[in-house]
Amino acid sequence: MAHYRSIRDLDWAMIILAIILCSLGVLQIYSATHDTVWKDAWWKQLLWLVSGLTAMWFLSSIDYHTLLGQVPLLYLGTMGLLVVTSLVGAKVFGARRWIPLPGGFHFQASEFAKLVIILLVARYLTELKTDKLELRDLFKLLGLVGLPMVMVMRQPDLGTSLTYLPIVGIGIFLAGLRWRYVAAGLLIAALALPLGWFVLKDYQRARLVAFVDPGQDPRGSGYQVIQSKIAVGSGGMWGKGVTRGSQTQLRFLPVPHTDFIFSAFAEEHGFVGVVVVLALYFLLIMQIVQNAQTAPDRAGMYVCMGICALLLFHLLVNVGMVVGRMPVTGIPLPLMSSGGSGMLSVFLMLGLVNNIRLRRFLN
């Protein structure tokens, strides 16, 4: 494949949409942190954007079939990194989620595990070569994905571990899961749900209680949700303007550049700004679906749809969280929330989508 051809055949609509969302994120990070200890977060995010675009280009140039062939090695490597995280990871707010690197950077292995799980699910389901998924195949797949999930839960990082589920969910749905298995799974989940309460950490239980009734502890577990809803509501139709949001600028809104960036954005850009951002996300996800439809094989389709399900899950949970319709889980808004590992992992996923798109022109 000629070099110019690969540039021309990239999904430029998807790339431009991603860059616009990142740019809005950088603007909001600047606004939310310009007079705080995180005031340099916006230009760090710009550096991560450049790094992400480079990583995307790199991954789009490696045949995804080669990556699928290396899944066992990638899986073992990911499990190794998760073990290292639990042993030597930097402890922040009582959780070990990041491996410290030279230069003050931190590596979050659980973010890159998403990529490996997408490839694992695609390879596993493609190799079955069947239109109906049997129970034993389903349990094997759930076991393979369950191991890294448990490791991430133990950090503890319930939010990130839950993001692995939509990847498996869309995969087994497309592979032809029998409806009686779905019904049985839902029944088991409903019966096991009360037991899950005892597995959760104290702060996770407090978040669930705050989700049901934030007013019960307005200065503690319910504080984030209450302040977030005030911020979203105070934006009105057109917003208060960049650096002019009262909840954001007066520091009532916690972490307005990471998990609650959507609240800060809604306050400063209003209902119109929110509609524009949600439309951009919708178009981005539909571009990925379109690439899934035109993928050269089933493996490519599974990869694209796994990425689509993951991004949609992130979006729904984060937006639901900031308006009080979902429990606070610490799931960031893809491409907009401040954070290098999250940004890189999303651009690597977009690199995989481009990779699959480019293979169409080789067949």
C-alpha cells in the first residue's frame, strides 16, 4: 500500500470529530484550572493529543490480523502490568491504579487492558466459526475477561473494570447468544445483586446511597452529585461563558477537569453547547459503526463494534453521572476529560478502526 494511499483512505471524518472533541476538552480544562494547582493541565492535554494522533497513525499501519495473532502474549503482558500496578503502583486517594514513570508521568495499565480485551473478544469469537454461542464457549470468554476485571476491581477501580463488560456484551450479542442464556443470566444477576453490596468498599456503598438520595449526606457522599446538578442547571440555554461558571470557578464543583468536565462544560456553554457535544459524539460513534459494517471480515467487525460499545458506555455513564441519573463511578468522558492514559487508549482504538478500514483497500 502506497504511503499517499493510506493517508487518503483514512477515516478523516472520524479523526476530525475526535480532534474537535479534544479541542473542546482542552478549552474546558483550561477554563476549569486556569487559577489552580492544575493550571498546566491544558497544555499537557495538548501534548497527549499530539501523542494520541501519533499512536493512532502507528497502530493503523500494523495489520490488525498481526495484532490478533499476538493476543495471548498481549493478554499475559496486560496481566503482568496489572500485577505490577498492585505491587508498586502509586497510591492516590487510597487506590493503586498508576505505575509511576520517569518525568512525573503515570501509566494506567487498566486503560490499555481495554484494547487487549477488544482484540481478545474479536479473536475468540471469530475462531469459534459458529452462528450460535454455546454455554461452554460463553463461560470460557467470561473467565478470560473476568481475570483482568477482578485485578482492576482490587485496585480498587470499579468504574474501569465495568467498562470491560460492554465489550464482551456486544461481542456475544453479535456472535448469536441464545435468548434462554440471556434470561438465565439476568435472573442470576438479579439474585446475586444483593450479595454485591457486601463486596463493595465503604466509599462505593456511600456513592450508591448518594445516587438514590444525595440530600441524605449533602456535605459528604452526596456533595459531588448536588454540585454537579447545580452547575448543569445554572448553564441555562447559552451558558455563562469560558472561565465564568460560578460553580466551576468558585471550586464548588469537584475535579471539574476530569470526571466532572461535562458539568463544567454545561455550566459555561449551556444547553446549546451540550447538544453540540452530544451530536459530535453521536457522529463519531456512527462513523465507527459504519466502519464495522464495511469491515473486510468478522474479526474487524467485532473490533469496531467493541470500540463502539466501550465509547458509548463511557459517554452514557459519565453524562448520566453528572446529572444524577447514574451512580458516581469515576468513569471519564472520552477525549475530553484530562488524562494521558485515557486519551492514548482512545486514539489507539481509533487507530484500530482506521487499520480495519485500510485493509478494505488491500482485498
